[in-house]
Amino acid sequence: MLNSTELLAIPALPLIASLVVGLFGWALKEKLSHTITSASVILSALLSAHVFTQVLGGASFYGNFWTWMLSDTFVVPVGMMIDQLTVIMMLTVTVVSSCVHIYTIGYMHGDPGYSRFFSYISGFTFSMLVLVMGNNFFTLFFGWEAVGLVSYLLIGFWFKRESANFAAMKAFIVNRVGDFGFLVGVLAIWYYFGSFDYRDVFAQVPALVAQGDSLHFLGWEMSAITFICLSLFVGAMGKSGQVPLHVWLPDSMEGPTPISALIHAATMVTAGVFMVARCSPMFEYSETALAAVVFVGAVTAWMCATIGLVQTDIKRVIAYSTCSQLGYMFVACGVSAYSAAIFHLMTHAYFKALLFLAAGSVIHAVMAEQDLRKMGQLRKAMPVTYITMLIAALALSGVPPFAGFWSKDLIIEAVGAREMGLVGDFAYFAVLSAVFMTAFYTFRMFFLTFHNSDRVAAKTKPHVHESPKVITIPLMILAVGALLTGAWGVMGLDIANPEIANGYFGSSLFVLDAHNPLMTLAEEGEHGWYHFVFTAPFWLAISGIGLAYAMYFRETDMPAKLAAASKPVYTFILNKWYWDELYAKTVMYPAQGLGRWLWQKGDLAMIDKGLIHGGIVGGVLAGMNRMRAMQTGYVYHYAFAMIIGVFATLTYLVLKG
Amino acid sequence: MMELNNVLGFPILTWSIFLPTLGAIIIWLFVRGESAVRWTALAVSVLTFLLTLLLWIYFDNGTAHMQFEEFHPWITAFNVNYRLGVDGISMPFILLTSLLTVVCIVSAWDCIKTRVKEYMLAFLILETTLIGVFAALDGILFYFFWEAMLIPMFLIIGVWGGKNRVYATIKFFLYTLGGSVLMLVALLAMYFKAGHTFDLQALMAYPFNFEWQFWIWIGFFIAFAVKVPMWPLHTWLPDAHTEAPTAGSVILAGILLKMGAYGFLRFSLPICPDASQYFVPLMVVLSLIAVVYISLVAMMQSDMKRLIAYSSIAHMGFVTLGTFMFTQQALEGAIFGMISHGFVAAALFLCVGVLYDRMHTREIGAYGGVVNVMPKFAAVMMLFCMANVALPGASAFIAEIMVLAGTFSADQLYEMVISSKWVAVAAATSVVLSACYTLWMYKRVVFGDLVKPEVKAMPDMSWRELGFFAPLMVLVLWLGLYPMPVLNVIHVSVANLVEQATSTKLHAAHALAQAEMLQQTVLR
Amino acid sequence: MVPLSAYLAVAACLFSIGIVGLFLNRKNVLIILMCIELILLSVNINLAAFSHFLQDISGQIFIFFVLTVAASEVAVGLAILVAYYRNRRSINVDDINTLQG
Amino acid sequence: MNPVNINMPVIAPLIPEMFVAVMAMVILIGDLFLAKEHKVWSGYLAILTCVVAGFLTFSMSPSHAVTAFYGLFVLDPFASYAKLLIYAGTALAIILSLDYIKDEFGVGEYYSLMLFGMLGMMIIVSSPNFVTMYLGLELMALCTYVLVGFQRDVLRSSEAALKYFILGSLATGILLYGISFLYGVTGSFDFASVGAGIAHSGSSGRLAVLLGMVLVIAGLAFKVSIAPFHMWTPDAYEGAPTPVTAYMSVAPKVAGLVILIRVLVDVMPSLHVEYVTIFTWLAVLTMAVGNLAAIAQRNIKRMLAYSTIGHVGFVMLGIIAGNADGYAGVLVYMTIYLFMNMGAFAVIVLMRRDGIQGELLDDFAGLSKVHPGYALAMGLYLFSLAGIPFLGGFWGKYVVFMAAIETGHLYLAITALLFSVVGAFYYIRVVKYIYFDDTRVEFNFVENRLMQATVAVTAIAVVGLGLYPGPLINICKAALGGII
């Protein structure tokens, strides 16, 4: 059993740091702010590492700290569940976060919101840790929403920029769409299992499936477990930028680069993957849900890769590649290779963070210029960035022995091995072709930045320089991660063990033997280390790199020709498949129009003018005028009224008898 | 004369009801000078708040029976009695009232410059009537306070309100009055049916047959639906809110709206359980309209107060939905939602007030980039906006999730046209919609570059302003992270209410009718 | 001898004439006063007839009250009329309409 | 020869009436000997008369009915209570006149006319007999005709008097005609025996009975201005000098309602079904006229005239209920109405600017800024008239509505409540003028301790009765001892 105070300390440290810096930042010096936050985060990273070792030693933790909500059968505790899955996430989060903290010291230096920024990222670290460490769906949801909030705040960090504010709002609202699904899923979970607690819930799943409960909606029916899984997955799609809820992720690049690295590449966006893996005991029982996961993942992986091919903003290229890589992870989840998914999550965290931070370093050097077309030939000026970026690029492209290769290869093989009919085939095609595109756009970016012709604006030229240590050191740390984590994961942690129970993850993940792709792989027989040479992905990656080399290193005028040759396709992709326009036309404007219509026509015209003023008030006024008209002022009219009154009553009575 | 359950030796409820009035009289007669008036009013309201705290301290969570009861004959001719008492459902609202009154008085400290004395008097008297409403256990006494509330509110909106105040306040007055007269009819009808009593507990116990329940329910419904307000009787609220002075909006959103929902809990459900069951589809539809329709309308508002007013209607839609699900969670969620909304909406109106005091406009378009000059304010408003979006950690989240959970699971109780699961799903859309209108407003007002010169000139919040936000912030977060103190208070009473609302009165009514018939035949 | 009904009929006629005169006349206020007298007289005839046929004296006593009061009433009425005339310089019924609505 | 023994009639119960009559004459004559600047003393004397009469009536108010003059006069708790109300109404009206009439000509006549009118009402409320009733009515009516036209050189005053006189005489005629038929059927003028006669009158006399009933009701309805016999009210109220309007708006209404109740209870118990149906319709019509037409008014006196009609409409619910609660309700309502209405008129009378009477709604604009005290009082009266709780008016409505619902007139009660909402509008509109608007015309209020005291007392009474109406209700219930 792990020491609960130690566990509590891990999220608590960043929280305290964040609060202190957030509330008293105005009083603190820059130095003090970043010291407090960075120190606390690094400390919690060390603690996580310690916990990690303990967990490797077979320790685990499960317990509640206090009751959050309670209403007879509705019990929501706040508790922790530490197992292999959790701890690997904790480690990744805290390590990357520490690097980003240090990096930020240099990157945000002199920014008016300096201490605010540190408070945010520490707060983010806390939220993310809560998300992964929680032992029930509400603790998860708490972290889930908290990271969303922080991401909102950080995307809009430079609140003077209209585009940044809009991107922030967009991110939050799109995420809320996902949360809507997640919330419904959680409600359904409570309804069917009477608990929010992972253990209780997962324990009851087989019973529910056997019982064959199902929901009906206007004649359309689905099994309860499928409903739950799909709803939860909607949440995952929102958080992890999967089609069609991916639109916020590229825009989130409006935020400062360290944020893009930490939140929108390494950690937060992978929360969806984590959640699906965490819920593997449920997803396993719903073929439909798994198929949906695979499909969405595959579509995202492929589509975002295509968009990445033509982007000219260095950060957007990486952002789309993030979407695409997340797609890989979901595909892995969908084919029940959860271990592979988490593995890729981990490696991706390192090399993608590295990629972003390196890009940040470049942007820093060329005075906040993000347009690839205004870079080039930076190799000489900034060697460290160059090297680290190269490592990251190779890792991302899946070139052995870099981290990305191991995890991605595992995923692709798993997809190939899993029999899922049409969806499966599509997914396989998608991930394969995506490998090629990934390699291509990564190196396209790489060459355009560091090689190719020197297109840096004249006035920025003098400023081009290597970033200071405080920036480069984190790069190096992460580079190590991008180099080694893959091999370490397979060899050291035995993550890829087909029998998950015997592998690293042990009981923290669950796969039905009926469809365990890794098993099938294993049955195909053991391969040597050189095996990769015979696999498609490897060659695809190589050729991708080669093509990029050809187009952006040698024949630098080729891209233009190609673009001209395939104009319609090019523009279509360049405009990101017109997703934003689609949403604007189909959701945003209609909603606003409807709102305005309901307000003007419904509230003002119908109820106020029609019912109240027209109906009631109008009636009263009409009556008023009638009464006034009766009061003519002529005595004989008055007398007449009296007589009429008398005769009317009299006749009434007489006739009535 | 029944046994009075009052752990405190002295009539605490009477004191907390009439202490403000007492203070008002003292101010009226003896206090001269604006600042003196302000300080006295503050002292009185704080004193009242402390007094009501005793209720909470000495409250027994273990029983659904009324506590701190008081009984005095009032109008013997009609068996109208001065009967007070609170249970877990009403007690929190008394605290809410006394707290928000303090906040109101502080918030009006120097933004009300004309007729300060009358202003303070109006608020203290208003507090009396509001606490009275929540403490009354006699139908007529309830109605008495319910209606008396109109007078101070009418003046508050009309005297210290905005440009279009006269229209707004008269609309408010007549709407509410017109709604509540039918409640009076219902009360009187019950009086003669149920053997000449207005005692709420007696009425709850009396078996009305379905026809009676049906009409009584309608009578109450109109009164309460206007107050809540429910579509389509809601159009008075945006006007009233827009024109009212800040503190007026605070009380309006914080307490007045709750009176309607409280009425449903106190009267409709226990007295007419069968009718309530019967009307569930109606209430569900109206509540969903409130959640979806009104949210969309709110999105399009260009006036901040109007926007927040509409969002209040939407949130009250959640409350009414929860009220008519008859599950423990839904009801607790509804009550908690009212309390939480009391803080959040109040705070948002105060935020608008802070801006209004500086620029004297509520137009969203007139602002932009406020954060550049008012960082403190931006942070505070961000907190309450997120609470309005019902983010976890804010009290509103607890309410929303409990209502949704209760709704989702409600179809174990009864069959509706469409399973309540889908009702819950439909209601959950507010997760998205609330985010849309709240954040959009926040973006347009607070974020952005500093271009407008008049915005440049705005000073950040003063300590006084932070002062009245502080308690609200603390409460919103505290109740969001650890709501148990409140939930424990309401558990038992709500359980009792669920029991009342889900058990039918029809069998008893039938038996009674049989007995009466028998009696007549015997007499004949 | 003359039956009761005859007296009642006469009274009824007088009464109706009075009433009709009251609101058909658009000319002169004095006519209105006369109509009122007619009405009161019809009442007296009624009372007299009844008291005779009922062999009960109280009716006839009441007649005297009615007569007396009627006299004083007319006095007051005329006084008011004079006052009115002094202000309006007309006793035309159609002119009595400054107060209305 | 043995002495003729003349047995004097019992006259003890009439002592108040006699006292009032004597004082009225004393004032009438004594006024001639008063110097112009002292003429106000006859006003004080008149007030004193009311007070003393009140003491007399109070001291000799019996627990059961006492008759005098061979049953032509009755004194019972009902009558006593009504008389007390009438004294109060008259006294307040006189107080309002003190400052108003002093510059007019002929102060003495004015006060003695008021007292004579009051005497008429006193006779009405304690008349068990059509003859007495008729005399009372006429005495009251003749005095009020004159009072309405008291400002001789003001056109609308004399026009109002003329209209009131013409229609009043018509009403008298109708009443008498009806009485004659009832007499014809039953051969008596005494309420009780007429009632008995009607009860036994077969189908032969049916038509005559109905005729008599309708005509009598019409005649009385005129006095309490029940639609459609209300047409005189707005004009008379607007034209009359304000204190006279105040005088007419309460005391005669009390007298009229009381005698109406007497007639219904004693004479027409056997016609209950018929008159309830009639009254139900008349009540709805009355409420409609009062509450709707009032909205259109700009002159507050005229508005209050319509509001009086509206209130009479509400009071009729009590009469329609026709049980102890209902009749008690009528008394409760009139008592509370006395205070709030008189208070409102007091404020109106007080509003003067160099001789000009403020009586348009606009004149009240921004009153609260200039005279917060009066504004507060007026606000209380108006909310009370609107029937908002913690003010007396609410309980007045409450009691009669309750009676109506008790006797199963649910729909009538609902209608009445809805009309009361409509009515609330024009009251709060005045509040709007007082509190929300800016001052347009500055009024310097009359400095008169007595009148200010009136305002204070009525305001306190309105609030007090609103907070604790129990005793009043019990007293009114007890006051019915005499008739039911």
C-alpha cells in the first residue's frame, strides 16, 4: 500500500504553488513566482517517480478521502486509485510539466502576465493529476473540467488578441459539447450501476451485459453498455480533438507555445485516450463502441495528416499532427490494444512536447514569426534546437530506434492483426497512409525551418540566435525521452506484452481474450529486432522523409508546381476541409438566428405584444373606453340607464317565473 | 393547542422576521444623516444574519418535523393563526435571505445617492416579508407576507430603477398580483373543504380528492409559475431585472424567484400529490423550454442584466424540473440549485453593478478589454461566470448534476410519454448552452484590447466591492467543494417530502367520501 | 264600483308618462321636475287605492308624508336649478354635460 | 271625570337623534351671531356634536333590538355600529371642511346641513319600517343635494347638484312605487310583517311582489351606487366640494348598505334566490364599471368616485353571500374603507396652492420629494385601497371574498379578484406619480393640526387594522346580533 500523504502531496504541491502565485503574484518578483511553482512541480515529479518505482514493485493504492456529494444512493466520494496506468500518466505529466516550467522561465521572460502564467500551468498540473489519480468518474470529471478551464484561460492568455479570445471560447465550448456526452455517460453509469466508483462499476459490467438492458428512443434501440461507452467516447472526442470535434485544437495554438507543448500536445488532449483505456472493462463489452472508436480515430488520423501536409504555420503543422497521433491512439484503443495506446501516449508526450518547445525556441529566435515561409537556414544559428528538433521529427515519423517507432509500429501491427471487417480495413489503410504523410509533413516543416533557402525577414536577421540555456536544457531532457522511452517501454517495462496481465499494466487494463490483437500478433510468431525492415510502416516513413527531402531540400520549386497542378484538392486541404465554415453555417449562425427569432417573435411579439399588451391590457382598455362612453354627461342617458336596469331585471325575473 | 417544538427558549423566528422592521422604524424615526442611516441599516442586517445563524447552529438534521415553531392566535374569527416554523427545506432560504440583504446594503453603499433612507427602509422591510414567507406555516400568513413583499419591491424598482423603470415595475407588480390572487382563492377553498383550517400541516394531511387537487394545483401553479418564472409567464422578469437597481436585481434573482419554487415544494407537492403527478409532463415541458429556449434567447441579449436575467430563468428551469421528478436527488438538487443560484446570480448582478457604477451603461457593446484596467474584477467575474456555467468546484455544478441524476433515474417512479432518461439528456444540453451565452458575454465585456477611452478610465474594484464579493466567492467554492453541510440539513425533510409527494391521497379521499355518504344515509 | 285594477292602471300610466318624459325630453329641466311630480303622484294614487281596498289607513298616512316631502323636494330642486341657471345662463337639458367621462 | 291618560311613547332610544337635531338647529341659528372670523367655531361645535352623539350611542348600545315609537324605530347593535361609523365619517368630513369652507359663504348652513344629513342616515339605519326609511332617505338626500351644490357660483358644483337631484328624485319615485306595491300585497309598511306577507302571498300577488322587490332594490341601489344606478356618482363626486365628496363617499354608503341588508333580511327572505341572482349580475357589472372606468380618469376625485363604485361591487359579495360572515364582512369592509378613503380625501383637501385645489393626478407628481410624510400616508391609503396585505384594505376584501366562497359563489369571487387586480393598477399609478415622477407643481400644504391629525390617525388605523384585524372582525360579527 502506498503512502497516502505522499500521494496527496503530488497534486497538492502544484495546487498550493498555483494559489500562492495566483493570489499574490502581483506582489511577487518574477524570480520568486517561477521558483515556487517550478520547485513544487519538480518535487511532485520526483514524488511521482518514487511512486512509480513503488508501483513497479507491485504496490498500489485505493481509497477515499472525503464525501463530495451524498443523497441517499447518490454517493460521490473524492478518492484516489493508483495503479500502473495511473502512475505512468502521473510520471509523464509531471516530467513534461517540469520541463515546460523551466522552459517557460526563459520563454515568457518579461511578459506582463508572467506570474499569472506560472500560476495557470501549476494549476493545470494539479488538475491533470486529479484527473488521472481519481478513483471515480466524478473526480475524473472534476479534473476533466479543470484542465478545460485552464486550457481556456491559457489559450486566451494574450487577451488583447481577438483571435486568441475567440480560440479560447471555441475551445471551451467545443469541449463542453464533449462534456455533455461524458456527463450523460456518467449519469447512465450511475443509473445502471448505482455507483461512480471505478471498481464497483467495472465489477458489475459483465452482469449488466448478461442482463441485456437496452435503451429506447423513439423506436431506436441500443444496449445500455453501448450507450454508456458511446457517451463517454463523445467526451473523449471533445477533449482529444477527434473529428468532428477537432476544430478547437489547431486554433488553440493561439496560446503561448509552452502551453501548446504541455496542454495541447503532451497531456490534456490525451486525457480522452486515458479515459477510454481506464474504461477498457466497459468498452471491451461493446463491439459497436469499439468500432466507433476505431472509425473516428482512423478518420482523424488520416484527415488531420492530410491537412498537416500543407499548413504554413509551424505550430499548426504540429497541432494537426497531434490530432493525427491522437487518432492513432484511439485506433489502438478501438482495436483493444490499450497498452499500445498508452505506450504511444507516453512516447508521443515526450517527442511532441519536444517538437513544440523546439518550435517555440525557433519562434523565439525569429521574433514571434510562425510562418514557415519566413524561415529557413536556421541550422547554423541554433544548433541545439536543430538537433533536438531532428530527434523529435524522427521520433514522430516512426523511424527506429526513436521512441515513436516502437509505439506506432505496435499500433499499426495491432490494427493489422485485429479482424474488424470494413472498419478495420479502413483503419489499417488510414494509419498506414498516415505514416507516410506524417513523415512527409514533419520533415517538410523541418527542412523549411532549418534548411531550404534563407527567407528570414531582413530586420529579424540580426536577432536570430540560439536560445538561452534555460530553454535548451529542457529540450535536451525531452530529447532523451524522445530517444529512449520507446525502447525503455518495450524492453524495460515490457509494456507490449501480449498478455497485458503479465506485462507492465497488470490488472489496470482489461482486454477480452476474444479480441486481443497483441495475442494474435504473438501467435504469428516471434520476430527478431531487424523485423521492422520487412514492415510497411518503416518504408512508408522512409519514403515520406525522402519525398520531403526531394521537395524541400533539392527541387524547392516543386511544391508550387504540385499545388498548381492539383488546385482544387490543394485549396480544399489548405482550408482544413472547410470544417470551420461548415460549423459556422450549420450550427453557429442557425443557433444565433433561432435565438434572435425566439426572442423577437416568441418573447416580445407573441407573449408581450400579443398576449399581455394585445390580449389582457387591450381588453381592459377596450372595456375602459366602453365604460367611459356610457358616462355621456346627459341626465336623460343616466335616467335611461336606470330604467333599463329596472326593466331588464324585472323581465329576467318574470320570464324565469 | 399542540406541542411546540422549539429548542431555543425564545421566539427566534419572530425576532429574525421583525428585527429588520424594528430597525427600519428606528432608522425612520431617529436616525439622521446618510452615513448614519447606512451604518445603522448595515448593523441591523448583520444582526439579523447572526440571529438566523442560530437557526442553522441549533437545527436538528435528524427530523423532518418543523422546528423553532411558534404559535399565536391571530384572527380567531377565521382560524387564521400566526404559526411559524422551519424545516430543512425552508431554513436555508432564511439564511440566504438574511445574508443577501447584508450584501445588498453594502453593495448600495455609495452607488445609491438619492433617498438613501427610504432605500434602506425598503430593503429592511423587504427582508421582513421574505423571511416571513419562508417561515410561515399558515396559509394566510404565507399569503400575507407573499403579497406584502410587492410593496417594497415595487418602490425599489420604481424609485431607484433605470430609464424604463415605471413600465417594468408596474408590469412586475400586476403580473405577480394577478398570479397570486388565484392562490388566495385556492387557499380559501381549501379552508372550507378541509374543515376550517389554514394550518399547512393539516392541509398536507387532508385527503383532497383528485378534482379538488386538480383545481387547487392550478391555482397555486399560476401564482408560483409567475414568480419562478416559467415560460410563458416570464416576460416580466427581464424587464424588472434590467430596470431594477443592482441590489434590487440581487434580491429579485436571489430570493424572489426562489419563493415560487419554494411554493411548489411547500404547497403543490405535499397538498396535491396526485395532481402534481398528473401535471408532471406539463412541468417537464415548461422546464425544458426554460432550459433550451431561454438559453438561446439569453445568448442574443445585448444588455448584460437582461442576459443574466434570462440565464436565471434557465437555471430556474432546472429547479422546476428537479422539483417535479420526486426523487431524492432531483429534489435536493433543486433546493441546492436555488441556494447556489442565489449566490451566483446575485454575484453576477453585482458584477454588472460594479461596471454600471463606472460607465452607467449595461450594453455589452460599450465595454471590451475591461481586464486591462480591472484585473481583480476580471478574476472575480470569471469565477462567477464559471459557476454560472456549472463547472465542477462551483456550487451550481452540485445542483445541476444532482438534478440530472435524479431526473435520469426518475422513470423508476412513473411512466412518462418519453422516458425521463431523455428528459435528462435534453436538460443536459444546458452544459453547452450556458457556456455559450456566459462565455460569449464575458469575452465581449472583459477580454479584448483596450480601445474605448471611457473603459480606459475605469478604476479597479475598491475594497468595499471586494468585501461584498468575498463571502459570495467563499460560499460558491465552499458549497461546490464540500456541500455536505447544506445537504445534511435538507436530507431528512426532502426524504419526507418525497414520501408525501409520491404517496397518493386518493384512497383516503375515497374512504372519507364513503364515510360522509354513510353518515348522511344514517341521518336520513 | 271601480275595480282596483283601474286605479293601478291609471297610476301605472302616470308613472310611465313621468319616466318617459324624464328621458325623452331634451328641452327644459322644468319639465323634468314636473315628470318627477307625476311619478310621485302615481305613487300616491297607488297608495290610496290600496289603502282603500285593504281597508287600512296607514297607506293614506303615508301619502301625506310623500306629499310633504315632495313639496320640500321641489323647493330644493328649484333652488338648485336657479343656482345652476345663474352659472350657465340656460336650463336646456342638452347643456348639462360639462361633467362627463 | 277621570283624567285622560296620555301614555308618552318610548323615546329613550332616540336620544342621539334628538341631540343631533337640536345641535343642528343650534348651529344653524347660533352661526348668525358669530363674527366672520369666529364662524369656524360652528364647525368645532358640529364635530363635538358627532363625538357626543357617538358617546351617547355607544353608552346606550343595546345587546338586543329595542323599538320605539310603536315599532317605527328600532335600535339594535347593528344600527348602533352603523351609527358609530356614520358619526366617524361625518366628523372626519367636517374636519376636512374646517379649512375648506371658511372662506365660502354661509358656514352655519353648511355644518347644520351635514348634521341633518347625518340625522337622516341615523334614522335610516334604525328604521324597521318603510315610512321611517323613506323619511330618513329623503332627509339625507335633500341635505346632500344642497351640499353638493354648495359652491353656488361654481358651475360644475351646481350642475352636479342638479344631476344628483334629478336622478335622486327619480330613484325616490321608483322606490316609492315599489313600496306601494309591497304595501298593496301585504297591507303594511312594517318590514317584518311585509316579509311575512310576501312569504304567504300566493302566485296571484307574485308579479306585484317581484315588481315591488325590483323597484325597492333599484331605489336603494341608487343610494349605494350599484351599477347601472351609479351614473350620478362620478359627476356628483367631481362637482361637489371635496369635503362633501368625502362625506358622500362613506357615510351615506354605510347607511344605504345597512338599510339594504335590513330590507333583504327582514322583507325579502322568501325572495332570496331571486335577489341573489340579480345581485350577482349587478355586482359583476358594478365591479366592471368601477374598476375599468377609473383607469381612464385624470381627476383624482372622479377616480375615487369610480373606485367607490368598484368597492361597492366588492362589498356586494358580502351581501350576496347573505350569511352572518357576509354581512359582518360588509361592516368590516366599510369600516376599513372609511379610514382609507377619508385619509385619501384628507390629503387631497390638504393640497392647496393659493386657493387652487390640487385634484389632478399630475398635481401629485413628485409629492414624495416635497412632502414625504403626506406621500407616505397617501401611499399607504392607495396600497390599502388596492388591497395589498399588511394594510387594512386587504382584510376588507379577504372577508367578503371568504364569505362569497363559503356560500359557493366561487366564480363570482374569482371575477372579483381579477377585477381587484385591474383596480390595483390605477391605485399604484397614483403611487407612481407620487414616488417616481418629478415635481411639477409645488403645493404648500395647509397647516391645520386637526387635519394633519386626521391623516396620521387614519394612516395608523389602516396599518393597525392591516396587522391585527381580529378584534374588528369580532366586533362586526357581534354587531349582527340584532338582525340575524
